[in-house]
Amino acid sequence: MKPSTGFIAAALLCLSATTLALPATAEEAAQPAAATANVRQGNLVWRGEVDGTVDVSLRHRTVRATAVFGRSVRREHQHFRVTGFLPARDAVVRLENVEGQGTVEITQQPDSSNNFTAIVRLTNSQPGRQEFHFTLAW
């Protein structure tokens, strides 16, 4: 039994379309990955008054401020906005637009060992409440 001409033509068309879609060089293959690496997927913008040391944690879209030392951050003394969501996979977060009298540092990157939670530690080096502001981007 001979294969039909239409079947052969369709198979060649599929094969040629696949060949055209493949990158010609390793550089071209790396370009899409590099282009998507700079795309901002989401962020947390946080502002609040800190007296002592506070950990701000983000898991998915849930934000919590927990006092490590000193007074806790009351609801009326913090404001935040989450754009997108922190994915439930290993990710790298980074701090941007940091303001405040003291230190702001990432103490945990989201991974499977911490249930994909990012933690930012705010330490007020001055007596009393001081305002802090930061953006956590991923």
C-alpha cells in the first residue's frame, strides 16, 4: 500500500514548520530566557512604624509583621500592597526603594524549606518608633 500524497505533504509541512521554529544558534536560544529574566512578576510595597526589630513575611499574597524584639507593629501603623503573588516554588526576591533609620535585610529567600516564604527583617536603631519603607520584588 502506498502512502497518499496528501499525507506526505502534511508531514513535510509539519517538519519544515518545526525546523523554522528552532533557533539557529546557542545565542538565539539564550535570548528568550534572558528577556524573561528581567520581567517583574510581582512585588510587595510595605510602609510601617517600627520600634525594635520586626520580621515582615510574605507567603503567596499573605503579609505578616512579627515583632522579634520591641513592640509589635499595630495594624494602623502599617500599610502594604501586594501586586501579583509570590509563587510556590524556589524564587529570588530583592529589596528596592529602601527607606528608614536602621537596617532592612532579606533574612530568608522563598524555598521549600520555609514553605516558599520571603522574610525581611527591619531593625530600628533609634529610640521610639521610626518609619520604614521598602519594596520586595520578584
